[in-house]
Amino acid sequence: VSYDGSCGKRQRLLVVANRLPVSAKRTGENTWSLEMSPGGLVSGLLGVADEFETKWVGWPGVDVYDAAEKNALSKSLAEMKCIPVFLEEVFDQYYNGYCNGVLWPILHHMGLPQEDHNDTNKTLQTQYDAYKKANRMFLDVIIENYEEGDLVWIHDYHLMFLPQYLKEHNNKIKIGWFLHSPFPSSEVFKTLPSRSELLRSVLAADLLGFHTYDFASHFERTCTRILGVEGTHEGIVDHGKATRVAVFPIGIDPNRFIKACALPEVRQQMTELKERFAGKKVILGVDRLDMIKGIPQKFLGFEKFLEENMDWRDKVVLVQIAVPTRNNVPEYRKVKTQVHGLVGRINGRFGSVSSLPIHHLDCSVDFNFLCALYAIADVMLVTSLRDGMNLVSYEFIACQEAKKGVLVLSEFAGAAQSLGAGAILVNPWDVTEVSSAIKEALNMPLEEREKRHRVNFQYVKTHSAKKWGNDFISELHTFSESEMKSKKI
Ligand code: F6P
């Protein structure tokens, strides 16, 4: 990655994602307080911050209808290099409907939802139309802010039409698109009515990135089978247009977690937690309350473990942080009810007046407290049914330098391909296997735990979000279609 050379001006990078990396709160009439949220994308761009002048384009996460309010918010956001896309009129059908009710389950191998033909506002067609409209609203904002030579990096399944819309507007714009979720087998993607349009549109980009080799090859095979295009491990050629497809596994900012664990406040919280759970081993779960995270499967595995291991019943506790998410999508409400039912049943069966086997919290927790929880846990239990990467596993490892706890990880999380060497891998659908993995993790000798932790800690340290962002942007920056074609892929 290098400077563009002209008058010392830095090359610009437009990062486009459904959600801006800020949380906005109204503090009065036309006044807002804004806070940057240090998630994966923000960390990912740390590595290119010196070389590129980055601007963010996305939905600000709040409903704003009034023009004066929009204006005030846009001005405040501009100070944080953020440009808002106001989606109010299409938001429900676009975000709750097509993005999270249709694409999300398909991408995670869960199939299409049953269509409700009684409600004309909620048909697949109306949601699809809203999705396209929202993508056009993003396009309009990008066109207004684009300067010649800008690189455009589009993120995720919310914006699959944007590469094509942008190229139709200006074929010279260099565009990268990264999918943060898995890409499914062609047999699953084939069921989507608009499958060809979505694939063709994504192929309009220059560089497509996926977390794992499996997701990238599912994508290539899906393109070959549905569109009949040529594909190899280098990329895809469609009607003479070459698109590079490559693997970029995301990571975290490990130092943020390592440093937090050394803070006096966090050490105090660790002491309190250890006292609270004295005499017990702590199994930890941290997930968004999403059906893909397999929280019911986790509880069923834990229930089986308690059933079969009477001697462990008073000596272990499962702390589950279930962060509320996408509450307006019916499937998310269903999984919440199911999870609550299981917590009640298991605590009813195995609890006593003084102790409960599951501590379930429907909320997010403060960053420092989260680090304290990661640091004192003996076992981290991740049972995703399918997951893009699962950075919670990385965060746990970053906080475990002292304890050397054990990661039990679903083989269906992208992270299984990077942390598989140090983790105990499980099929989350197999309750017996989950139960045995819990037992193995709780009984694992220190020497073995140290060995496994070392491998994973080294990986988490070196494969950071910063490296991920740097690798993707370097490849996009230097990408040349003619060079790729000359390789005769
Ligand atoms: O993994 C996909 C993803 O969209 C992430 O980019 C994001 O952090 C997470 O899901 C939560 O998404 P939402 O914006 O819907 O809360």
C-alpha cells in the first residue's frame, strides 16, 4: 500500500457498510452525542490509517425523519468522517425483511422463511424491492461524496447490489466487497428467487473477500453452477469481466484485550468474580441472541453433561451472555423464547436454593467486565450452527494468558479453520459430543492446556484485524484486471 504521490495527498478510501461505526444518541433538539464503537471494522482499518484518508458511509443506527435533525446529525457525523445514509422509509423491509429475514438464514444454511401472503407488505417481492431501493440510496450518497481515484470497500450481505450499481455509474471505480458471514453451498443458495441477479451484481466488483477457503469456494461453485461462468481458485470470469476472489480471515485487536486484562479495575472485577464462583469451574458463553449461534444446542449439551456427571453438578456453572439483537425479526423472538424455556428447565432440574447451574443474561456487558469474564473462565463454549468467523473465540484467547482455559468450538464457525489446532472441536447438533467436550475441557491437565493456548494465542496475536484490513486493501489497491486475465484463469 502506498501514497498516491500527488502533492502528498493521501489516497481516499470509502468504507461502506450497513451500519456506521458510531452510536448516536439524541441529547436535545437537533443535538447529538456520538461515540465511535471500536468493533472489527474500525480495528481492521488501523493498519491503513496512515496511508489512506478513510471516510465511512452507512446507516447511523437511529430513526431520523425531520430534515433539520438529519442536517444536525450529518454535521456531527462529518467530524468523525462518517457520512449517513438515512433509510427510514425502507428500513423495516430492507433490514428486518430482506437482509435478516431472507439473506441471513440462506447464508447460514437455514433455508427461506415461509412467506406470509396475507400481508402484502411482507412478501419476498416487497422485501426484495426495498433491498434494491436501499442499495440505490447508498449509491446516491456515494456518488455525492466520491472523488476520482477513491477506492470503495463495500461490506456484507446488506449491499450485494451496490457493486453493480456503482460500476454502472462509473466503470473506473475500483471496488472491493467483503462478506462477513459464511457463503452457503450452491444447493442452498439456489433456492433464492433472485439468485442470479445477486451473484451477477457482486461479480461487478474487482475483488471479493471471504473469511475462509470453504466460503470462497462455495461462492465460486455457486457462480459456476447458477451463472455458468468460469471459475478457478484465482477468481471468476463472466462475459469477459474478471473478478478476483480471495480469502482474508478477519481477526481482533488483541492488544486492546491484553491491555484491558492488566487494568486495576478489571483485576478487581476478576477477584470479585472468582469469589462469587469460588469452588466452581466457570463455563462461559458470549453470543448475540441469534438462531445461528446455537444457544439452545449449547444448553442441551450442558444439560446432558449434568445428567451424566452427578459429581460435577455443584462444581460447575455456565454463564451465558446473550446480547439482544434484531428484535423485530420473528425468528429472533422465537429463539429467545426457546432459550428462556431451556434455562428454566435446566435450572429447575439441577438448581438448588443456593445455586443455579445456568446464569443467563439477556444484555450486553461493559467492555472491561467482559474482559474480566473472559479472563476468569475455565472453558469457553461456542456452539454456532454456522458462523462467519466468531471473534468471541479470539477475544477469549486474548484474555487467557494467565489462566490457559480451554476453547470448545463449533466446527461450523469460520474460526474452526484458524483455531482448530488449540480448541476442542464439536458438532453442536450432537448433544453427546458437546457433553463429552465439556467434560474433556474441565478435566484437561495444565500442561495440555498450556500447549493448546500457546498455539492459539500466537495465531490471534499475528492474525489481527489490522492485518486483515491491510491485506484486503493492499490487494484491492494493486489489483489489475488485465494482469489477472493474462494469467488465463
Ligand atoms: O456478521 C454479520 C454482521 O452484520 C456483522 O457485520 C455485525 O457486527 C453483526 O452481524 C451484527 O449486525 P447488526 O448490524 O444487524 O446488529
